[in-house]
Amino acid sequence: MVVPAGEEGCRVVVKLVGRQPHGAVGRLLLQPTVPWLDLFMMRRQLLNLKELAERDARA
């Protein structure tokens, strides 16, 4: 969701939603690690989007 932030800016708000893994292996290994990995990848994508938006705004 894009939220206005002042006259010349905005914020992108994201929500991470996922299913709970099944089985003991999923609960022990995937449940604690997948959200952190997804957060890392999402942050990289959002920073890239920010750079592209700022570059286009200067042009």
C-alpha cells in the first residue's frame, strides 16, 4: 500500500503473510528462518524501487 508522506513523498507499507509449515521439520527449520529470508529479499526489492523512483524524479 502506498501512503502519502508529506507533499513530495510517500511510503510503501508491506505485510508479510504466509502459511504455517507442516510437520516437525517444517516447524523446526522453516518457521523461524523463512520470514527473515523473505524480509531480507523484500527489503532489497523496496530499496531498489526507491532508487528507481528517485532517479525518475530527478529526470
